[in-house]
Amino acid sequence: MEGRPRHERELVELAQEGDVRAYGELVERYGEVAFRTAYLIARNAADAEDAAQDAFVKAYYALDRFRRGDPFRPWILRIVSNEARNRRRAAGRRDRLVLREAELRGPGDATPSPHAAAIAIERRSALLTALESLPERDRLVIGYRYLLDLSEAETARVLGVRAGTVKSRLSRALGRLRDALPPGLSLPEGADE
């Protein structure tokens, strides 16, 4: 049936059989989350863009090693993460982590008052500064789970660990994030597991 969105599994199978358009649909579907994932690690938009693109190229040539039936998103994000880490190591420590690209969602769609907007910006800045102060391992587990909205299972696949390990790492990372926050500032709703 023409025009209906194809399921991920169907696209992967077609891509494994050499259908470049099917792979293009996968790239389009996961390009933004790949960039955001790379940005969490690379700390630089240009490096994140390059890492995401290179990861998709590497993944295309590795499709024969992808196990049919497995979810594609965690697999590609793991490749993106590795590529971004490699770029970051090669480039050395350059820029501070700037997570402005990963918008923290606020409740409702109503336009806040100027005072509320200023408070929200100040709160977000303090939260990002606290997140930036954490070790990479903590930033990644928090970033994958809450900024990229990955499930615990997907986060585990991307990090290459068991789901139980994600829970314990996340709990410890959130504790360290709470400790790093300025007095009077708490984590956003839903961040307490």
C-alpha cells in the first residue's frame, strides 16, 4: 500500500537486501536523535554532525552484522556514541558542554509571563551547569534517558550494559546531580526514579 509509513523492521530488512531508499528512510527517521546523542558526547555541533553522518555510513556497511528482529534505534545510537567518543578523544577537550539543543520540555503550551520565562531560563541554566559538572558516565545515562527519551532498555543497549545497570547508574547519577544543584533548585518532575 503506497503512502503508509513502513515499520522499522521492514525498512531494516529492505536495507539489508540493498535497498538504499529504505536505508535513507531509517537515516531520516533517526537522524535527529543521532545528532542529539552525538552532541551529548562530542560537546560540539560540528563534531556531532560529523559523528552522526559517519555513524550512518559505518552502520550501512555493517548492516549484514545487524541481527534481524532487534530494534534499530539502540544499535545505531551505539554506533553514533562510539563515533562521537572517538571524535572527542581525537579532538581533546575543547568546548564546554552546551545542551541548549536538547530542550527541556515544560508543562503546557501557554506562553509564560516574562517573569516566569526569566525564572525558567535561570533554572534551566543552573540545571545544565550542574549536569555539565558531572562525569561523562553520569551525563550520558541522564542524557539518554531524559533528554533523548530513550527507555531503560534502549539506554542499556546504547551503553552496552544490562537494564538493571542502567537503573543503578541512573539512580546514582541523579543523586550526584541533586547534590550539584544550587540550594532551592530541584530536579524536574519525572526525573525521580
